[in-house]
Amino acid sequence: MPRRTRRIAFVNEKGGSCKTTLAVNLAAYQALYRRKRVLLIDLDSQGHVGKSLGFDVRSVPVSTYELLTDPRTTLDQAVQPSRIEGLDVVCANKSLSDFTVRVAGDKDRERKLAGKIAQADGRYDFVMLDTPPSLGLITLNVMLATNEIVVPVSLTYFALDGCAEILDTVEQVKTEYARDGLGVTLIVPTLYRNTNMARDIIDKLQTYFPRQVARSILGFNVKIDEAQSHGRTIWEYAPSSNGARVLEAVALEVARRDPGRPR
């Protein structure tokens, strides 16, 4: 029986918000502990998804760039199995920075990704996408190819503005492209420090976005940073750490917030 595939993107136009940390570790959790089939696609030219999983992203035979720009390239050709059973990856590298120029004249430039990841439907339980720190053509491709958006929000002064802008962009895309099924599933506060400003930002997020804000808050955690520096997930490096416990809670919250699940 074919699997029902959830497509989830991690989006924030600002760098350093923990997009990749969430994408990699939540994808790995679903594969490791819930025995789901997961495809993780990197859409950031920095290539941090692959690096976080121990890949040499410069030498992958087919990267996200080739997948999106060459009509002859299939998803299967770009997929790399990770060392985690059930987790497959499409790696990105610096070549992806040429994507916008390369497809500028193509009529389907906003839907390159949608056409390719349709090949994953029924084969994976989750397709998860890590996005670049900008709201350009790649992120538009993501919003036209996915159903759910997770927004990591670092608890800094401009966090509310950035979060509101993303929600506005989602509404604009829904209207302009008739994407009624697109929505923000979860807003995850990240990089928490025990300060008055951080607590105030969380209070405001919960006031303005009461349905979307996650119950779990991801603070600064050295074990998560160490895991990434070793090209490993937190589940492989420090599965009993506080960082792992918080990421597990977020992963389970994402699993529960399934818009397609019968009520």
C-alpha cells in the first residue's frame, strides 16, 4: 500500500535560526525512532545538511542543483542513502547559488522542485526540506512544493518581525498561486537564553501566534553543536542530552500536527 507522504519545509529568511539543526535531527528522529521512511533535501548552497550527516557535499555525483536544473535528472539519481536506516538525503553545495540565474528564463522556474519531489510521493512518509536564509526563488519553489512549514525563530530583537513576514509571505503565496493546502504547522523558539528579553519574545509569540508556537523551546546546547561538528546527529552523538530531549519533543509535536490526519 502506498505511503501518504507529508512534505515539511523549515523556513526562515534569517541565518542562524537553527533551520538545519531542526531539519536534520527531526528527519533522523522520524527514521531512527519512529521507523519512518524520510527524504531530506538540502536547498541551501552552504550544504550544511549533508555536512551535518558526514557527506562530502563537494563530491556528490548529483546535487540539488542538477536535480532542479536538468530535466533529465530524476530524484532517484540525486538521492543518497545516509548511514541512518530509513533516511535518504539529497545534498546541496555551492553550485546551487547559480540556480536563480540558470532558470531565470524558464516558464516553470517556480515549480522546478514540485515536479521533482512528486516522484517521492507514496515512497516516503516524510519529505523534509531545508531552505536558504532568504525568501527568493528557491524558497518560492519550496512553498509551491510543500504543504507544511516549520518556522524556527531565534529569540532576538527582530524575531517577531521576521516571523510575521514569513506568515505574510505564506498567505501571499496561497492567494497568488492557489495553494490553499499550504500553512505554518509550527513555530519553534530557538537559541533561548534565560533573559528578560527572551521571555518577553516568547510571551509575544504565544500571544500573536497561539496555535502555531511549539510547547518545547530549544536553548543553546553545546552537545548539538558538537554533534554537528562531528557530522553526526544528536541521536548518534549524545542521545541522553538535554538537547536530544528537547529535539525529541519537537519531533513528536511535528508528528502530531499532521493536517492530513483524520480527526
